[in-house]
Amino acid sequence: MRLLHTQTLELGEFLENATPTYAILSHTWEQEEVTYQDMQGPNAKDKAGYTKIQHCCEQAARDGYEYVWIDTCCTDESSSAELSEAINSMYVWYKNAKTCYAYLTDVEPISKDALWHLSKAPQSFKESRWFTRGWTLQELIAPAKLEFFAKDWSPFGTKADRHSDLSDITGIDEATLT
């Protein structure tokens, strides 16, 4: 498994039985995502997607993680064998991650006070493009801890405190989500 160091933003390879504790990112792909190849050269910082990588690493470091897995830059998608292995391993990787960050680039931030007093999630959360992806099911169910972030990387709640909203949005029963 290839992981990104949260401080140096350098990639490291780890054997299955020697994988360190890590966080994992769930997100929608945007324009100019940073690839594995980009991370090997000096131009990764020039792509729009680099900001997402930086913010994810900063959040993971604040949460005490030294490593994070981000599909766009941790998987060499030019290798069909590696891509196939990643696709077949993703559920386990999400399950083994200590925390999953779901970055919702199309969700407006809300105040911290409003975050905990909402009886229902705002419409922007319910309509997020993240919920339309084929990968959302495994990324909702596999991780024990899932935290949502708005487009400015402000916290937007967790799977634990939003399970009712998540059930309404996805049709997945609350017992499966929790």
C-alpha cells in the first residue's frame, strides 16, 4: 500500500503486515487532480487538486496521523495491475483506516453553532455530488469513523451524528450505517 506522509507530502510504500495507522480521503474528482506521476515531479503544486491534498494532510496531522491515503496520488493509475489491485482492495483500505474524511467540495460551510443544532442537514449537504458516486456506498459503510468536511474544509459532522440524514439521502438503513 502506498501512503502519503502528512508532513513531507512524500509517498511511501508499505507491506500489508507493516502498514502504519492512516486516515483516508473520500472525495469527488475535480479538474486537475494530482496523480501519482505528478507527485514524482516538481509540478504537483501547480495543479488545482494540490490544495485538497494539502488540506487533507493538514487535517490528518491535526488528528495525529502521520499518513493518509488519497486515491488520486497514491495509486499509479497508469499501471492496470496496480489500479486493479487498488479497486479490489479499497473496501478493506477504507475499513482499516482509523478515520475517513469525506470532502464535499460542493457543500457550503455552516457555523459551528449551527452544526450541532441542526435537526436536519442543509439542502446543500443532501444534494452533494458526493452522494451520486458509485463508490459512496463502500466509503459510507466500511470506515468505522467518517467525518464530513465542507468545501472550505470546515467540519460538517460525522457519520455517527448524521446517520439519520445519511439514511434519508442514500436509502441505506441506519443500522448498516452505524
